[in-house]
Amino acid sequence: MKIAKLLAVLLFSSAGIASAQNISVGTGGTGGVYYPMGGGLASVLSKHVPGMQATAEVTGGSVDNINLIGTGKPYIGFSMADAAKDALEGKDKFTNKKVELRTLLVLYPNRMHVVTTEATGIKSMKDLKGKRVSTGSPGSATEVMAFRLIEATGMDKDKDVKRERLSAAESVNAMKDRKIDAFFWVGGLPTAAVTDLANTPGTKIVMIDNAAEVAAMNKKYGNLYYADTIAKSVYAGMTKDNQVSAVANILVASASMPDDQAYKIVKAVFDHQKELIATHTEYSSISVGIQKPGNSSVPFHPGAIKYLKERGAKF
């Protein structure tokens, strides 16, 4: 009996050691920014953290990534700050299933794209009423923010628009086939799928301003959103800068992640940032200066704090 118990302990311990060195990175759809960034991160962790093997996974986005972390398996994931806050508090898509998240890094601003084409005649948020609109895939935080933005304009997401639930890449294909009139996408710059639509011959994209709705969203959901700009140089065919709502992106992990593992992940990002920037330019937005409690909706992981303090961050 004692031998059996000893073997069980040894097996459990060896499994724990193995899982501690293997990690999955929850990303997003292939047409978005999380996907290439996640692939770059997995590559850097596998190459530069001794004994660690990281794999990037295609997911629906923030909500899916948080749910994967909530399984207790070794995951880290990209998330918008609003979805992460909901998970920590057990609200909205996480009702009755709180996920104890911790921030590893504050990443870059996620800007709300409300995309249509000149052919639809849509020029403002209110022009979306009665139109066929994609509000993002079911496992994404795009859907969370899109619902809040529609609500802030005084419209009902279920009654005032004909809603589809498509990823960025699927939305672009549907736009090309004229199956939808517009789509919501919250992402970094540039987003590959939007670039694809903008560069389609015979198509002129129109980016709808949505910064005016920030105050109403913050009044109801907390101080998560802020006004930002997508410069007209970002996507072909834009005639003016796009005034948009934005939210922070964060890299999150389970509160139960070992401190040394969190430390090594954050250190690898800063030590090999140039390599990461080669996979997507949004990695250039990461700095020690933006790593502060007020910039994330969930607490920082102790292992991340240890490294960031060594780099001069104030906690």
C-alpha cells in the first residue's frame, strides 16, 4: 500500500513538472492580430525559455482564451480588459463561472473597427439600424464590446440589427459576397482581414466613427474604454482619420501559475522584443512604463511583478 502511494506521488509530481514546462497560448481567429502575435510568442518561449515548449492555438478570441485558462490546464491567453474584468467578477459571459485571472503584461490598445463599404451608404452608427451586421464570433470579446457599443447608441442588438456572429476573416468574406452590410472588429493595427477588404479591387472601405459612445459605455461598465484614432494611412481607401473607442489588451494567466514561470514568460517578452516585433508591429507598443495596476482590469501576477520591479516599474 505504501509503495502504491509512493508511486502515485511520484507520477503526480512528474506530471506536474512536465505540465509546468509545456504551455498553450490562446490566440484568436486567423484574420486578426492575436493569431500572429500568439504564434510569435509561442516561438520565442519555446526557443528562449529553457525546457519550455509553447504552442499557439486558434480560438474565437478573449472569451475562449479565458475559458481555456479556467480549465486549469497550462494556458496563457490574449484578452481584452473588459472580458477579463467580467471573468474575474463572474459577469456577462462568465456568470456563475468566475475565472481567477492575473495579468502578465499590458500589451497594446484594441481599437474598435466598425467597417462597411461605400456601396452600402452607411455613414454613422445610427445608419446600422435595420442592416445586416456581424458583431464578432461567439467566443470573442469583439462581441462583448460590439453589444455595448450598439447599446450606447440607443439601439437594441436583437431588434435593431440583423445580426451575424462571424470572425474578422469570415466577416470580410461575407462583405465581399454582399451577405452583410457592415461588421464590428476590435483589434490591433493593422488587422490583416481589414487590410484584405481595403485592398479588394472595386471596393472602397468606410470606417464608421464610434468614439462618441465611450462615455455611455464607461458610465455603465466602468472606466474601461477610451477614445482613440485609426489614422487614415492604416487602411487603403480611408479618406479621414477614424475616431474610435478602444480598450487595453492584456496577456493573462491563471492565478495558480507558478511565480517563476510567470517571471520567465514576461522576461522573455522583453529580452526578445525585437524578434516579437517581426511577427507583428503591435509588439512595439509594449513597454515597462505601461505596466502599472491602473492600466489593467485584473491584478498583476506576482511573478510578473517581480520581473517588472527589477526593470523599474512601480507597484
